[in-house]
Amino acid sequence: MLEFMRTGGLAMWIILALGLGCLGLASSYLWQPAERKLAMLRPLSLAMVFAILSGLCAGLAATTKYVSSELADLSQLPVIVLIGIGETLTNGILGFSLLMLVWLLTAIGMRRSV
């Protein structure tokens, strides 16, 4: 798990913090639905989407910078690019998985409140 977090960079920790906060709020909404909780969940989820996109952009930028400046052996280019893209996508894997859980709990809470 730590290796997974390391490969995504600093954005992974921001995504995890936002995701755990959203998950806690969604769990609270599941048990006691209230409009104020839902109103808070919306912008926090959006902030999480922006953190995911920021992490994806930062990872792709780091990959292209490394490939353009450090790579002397062009035969390794496809492998290095694929490794960089794979590491970059960990931001999306973590973030969108957490968002899916958050909104699943929220949907169940909405169903219970009707």
C-alpha cells in the first residue's frame, strides 16, 4: 500500500485526506440524512476531482520531463513512458474509487430519507 501511495506522489496524500473526509461525511449522511451534510459533500467531492486531475497532470508532466531530459537510451523509451503513465494513473485509481464509495453511501442515504 505504501508503494502504491509513493508512486502517485504528493497528490495521493491530498486525495486520501479528502477522500477519507468525504467518506466520513457520506457515512454520517447515510445514518442521519441532512441537507447541510449533502451541501458540504458536493464541494468536497469537486475538490477531490480537482485533486485527482492535478495529480494526473503532475504525473504526466514528471514523466515527460524525465523522458526528455534523462533518457539517453531510446530503446527504453516505450517502457519508461508506460511505467510513468502507470504511476500517474494511481491518482485516478485511488481518487475515483473513493468517490464511488462516497456517492454510493450518499445514494443509499438519499433513498433512506425518502
